Amino acid sequence: MSELRNLPSVEQLLQTKLAAEMISANGRPLVLEAIRHVLDEVRGRILGGSETTVPEREALLESVSVVLDEWMTPTLLPVINATGVILHTNLGRAPLSKATLQAMEAVSRGYSTLEFDLSNGKRGSRLVHAEAVLKRLTGAEAAVVVNNNASAVLLVLSALASRRKVVIARSQLVEIGGGFRIPDVMKQSGAKLLEVGTTNKVRLSDYVETFDEKPALVMRAHRSNFKIIGFTEEPEFKDIVSAAHQAGVPVVDDLGSGTLLDTTRFGLAHEPTLQESLAAGADVVCFSGDKLLGGPQAGIIVGRKALLDRIKKHPLARAVRADKTCLAGITATLTHYLKDEAEREIPTWQMIATTPQQNRSRVKVWIERLGQGEALKGESTVGGGSLPGETLPTTLLALDVKSPDKFLKRLREQKPPVIARTENNRILLDPRTVLPEQEGALLVALQNVLRKS
Ligand SMILES: *Cc1c(COP(=O)(O)O)cnc(C)c1O
């Protein structure tokens, strides 16, 4: 193949001005690799006969630049969530408050008191930071923050029930999502499942009958992503707790999302609160940091000191411990609740509290700026394994476009990408989950895509 003789060498391409620019932006080793990659591809195409002539140097360097872009663009990117699903697990769940972000940055930028006691200059414990706020907020005797709620459940069961029995209602043997199944987690912890009741009905006597078998725990797991309706029965949680306590069996409550604020105030169904669970007598309660709490990813465990001490000492506690950014962020988010300003400062609650009228005014402005679209009544959802089936009334921007799927794809290709949905061949965008500071970028993205469609 004599044409291959026209292929420039790696060295020749490296000597060019364009390559120098790419090197200053990406470093020499990567540019070298990208040039080799492009030259190999061209060689392959010529040998394979799909190309007959070597492209110009300019074109080769352009290909190198495209390859570099592809390699260097991170796959984890900020997006604009116009779906109206507030705690969208696939889109990263809770957006964080300003104070939370500041606290996370402050401890990451330099050194911190993560495991250092300022009063005596000696080694301290990372467990104390969030614990103080959690104790004050919930009145619980002790608390610990771990990597996420899945690890919290695994840790609690491993520490308190390994090789022993855990009583749980059949209706609570749920799969939360992403393959997280309560029965599998129990097996992984070494606990033995003692199922009581049927799929739709469980009575107090079903629990009581198992107490002869000396179970280590009674567990309740929040169903999170579905409802059981119709011919159903479940005892009140406080009655389960008092029966268990009479038999000397502690009770663990996996609240899933859990909430510190009453969701009925926002026209939503009742989501079990942490305060209620503790008031009912639960000995250990765990829940997520990034669901309704509205903080960074974390699993929070609160409860009786004697049990929490065993949990903190278990070897898994080290494996699933929270890092300094998480501890700083969770503490800052919890502080909003302590200061009674959660609804005002935490984006998750701001979004939940937004009225349809406020959303309507935003949509009206969008329509004006875009010169098209229609304001449409719709529903937003909370998501994140909380409040299954519950919706919040909203106003949507509806756009009629030729090819909705292609339009959605183009929106995803914008910088930042915009995530929307379609219904009845229309594009729907919900302002509820679009942060105010993203509004300009959203309108630019929409204008870009509308112009080309
Ligand atoms: C969401 C959820 C979990 C898992 O929590 P992560 O923080 O996502 O790990 C566990 N249990 C229940 C009941 C849940 O709803």
C-alpha cells in the first residue's frame, strides 16, 4: 500500500501548533496516545480498503481533538432536571443547600478536626460531629452516620443479629430498587429471617408467637415504593414495639426515606417521621441522608446507646464509615432543622412547598421568552422511595414538536443536558425541579433545540 507512505509520523503531528495547544490543555502523554489512536484507525481503513487516500494533516489533527474531547469529558455531569421528580435517584437525589455545600467545601479544601480533639490536642472520633446535632434534634441517646442507608441496614443487622433470628412481616420483604432486597441484606448480615403474616395481613399475635424462639430483633421496613391496598391488616407499630419489649426483644425500624417534617402540611400523604418512630419506642431507627432529609448521601442510625455502641464497634462500621465531606454536609443539613428553617433553606423542601401558581408564573415567563409552548396542568412526584403514588399539582410547559424522542435526545446533548419527558407526543417540562439559577441555561438549551427542529 504505497498510499500509507503519505501518512505523517506521530512526531510530525506532535510538532504542529495545534498539537502544542492540545498538549498544554491535556498533557503530552494523552495527546501522544490520541495521535497514535487516530493514525492507527486511518491505517486500518486504508489497509481495509474503506479509505483510499490519507486525510490532510488538519483533518487528522481535528480527529485527534475529537478523540481527546471524548476521552476527557466526564460521564458524571451536572444536568437540569425538568422531570418534576424531586428525589430522582438516577439524577442524584437531593440537591444541597448553600450552607451544606459551604460546610462540605470548608472541610475538603484543607485539613479538619475529623478525628482530632481540639481541647486536648489528642486523637478524637469522627463519630462525634453529626451525633451531637442528631441527639439534640431527635432526643435519641446515640447516633451514627454511615455511607448510605443500605449500609446502615446491613451494619445494624450484622452487629445486632448475626446468626440469630429477625422477625419481619412478609409484606415488608421488599425490593427498594437497584436490586436492594431486604431478605438478601438480611442473609448477607448472617441474620436468619423469621417471616410472619401473609403478603396482605399480619396480626400482633403473629409477632408474639415467634417470641418463644428468642429472636434477636423485630424489624420493620418501610415499603417505600409501593402501597398495599384492599383487604389488608397491620398492627400499629407502637403495639408491635410494646409486645416485643415485653418479651425483651429490641425493635429496629428501617424508615427508608424518613422525614423530620410532617408531609401532610404540603398536601401529601403521611410519611412516617423519625420522631414518631422513636416515640413509638423503636430502639434503633435508620434512614437515608439524601431522600426527604435533603442532604448528601448518607445512612443515619439513631437509637439506644447500648445498641449503638455495639453497632459502632462492629468491624463493618469501619468499612461503611462516612467521609469528612459527608459528615460536614449532613451536620449542616440537620442544622437547618434545628434552626427551624428547613423549609426555607433545603432545596428538597423548597421544591415540595412550591405552589402550582408559582410554577405557573415561571412557565408563563418561559413561554414568553421562547415565543411558543402552552401552560398545562400536571403532576410532580417526590420520588426517592418516599410517598409512593403521591403527587403534587403543578404547571408544566408543553411543547409541540415534530419528533418528540429526537427532541428529548437533543435536549440531552445540550450543555448542561436537560432531562424532560414526553406524553401524548408532547414535550413536558416541570419547573418544580429546575433550580432558579439553571433557568437561563434551560431557556438557551430549549432555544437551541427548537431552532434546529
Ligand atoms: C431507600 C431505602 C433504602 C436504601 O437507602 P440508600 O440511602 O439508598 O442506601 C433502604 N431501605 C429502605 C426502606 C429504603 O426506602
